[in-house]
Amino acid sequence: MSRQADVWVDDRKAGLLAETDEGYTFQYDPVYLDNVDSLPVSLTMPLREQLYQSAVLFPFFDGLIPEGWLLQIAEDNWKLAAKDRFGLLLACCRDCIGNVSIMERIS
């Protein structure tokens, strides 16, 4: 079973990020794509209908995860391993710096 997260830009759901057995996927929400004011989550992930796929967590999302002492606090408090990048993203990036937020999707 894969873990999933809704990706929000400002106050609008932009897409779905998922961890799969093969790696990671991200797909923009069709409603978000239909809005002329929509912004890409990253310059490296322009708006498009096609699914993004990667064997590793996309660099933009990985870059949202805290580093240094703040990462250590997150690992200690949530008992997450530094290698569990998706788990750290879900735990730490609900309200991160910038206009992108990650909200875990519970099935």
C-alpha cells in the first residue's frame, strides 16, 4: 500500500504525491490545471496533465524537509528514520515555508 499526500499551493489543492513500490509519482489535479491563475509547485515541475514519475523523491519535495538540528528534532519526536524521506515530508511539511503545503491523505 502506498502512502499519499495532497499537495496544496496557497489555499488550493494542486495535486497528489504518492510513494509507490517503484518510487514516487506526482500528478496535478485537473481542477487546478483548469484555473488560469494556477502556479506550478516548482519550476522543475511545470503544469501538465501527464503524471510525473521518479525512482527517488522529487528534489523539490525533498528540499521542503528540514535539515540540521530541526531534522534531528523531527526524527526524535516522530521516531522517523532520516532515510524515510516521504515520512519526514508528511510529518514536517504541513505548514512549511513558502506557498506549498503537504497534507497526508488517509485512505
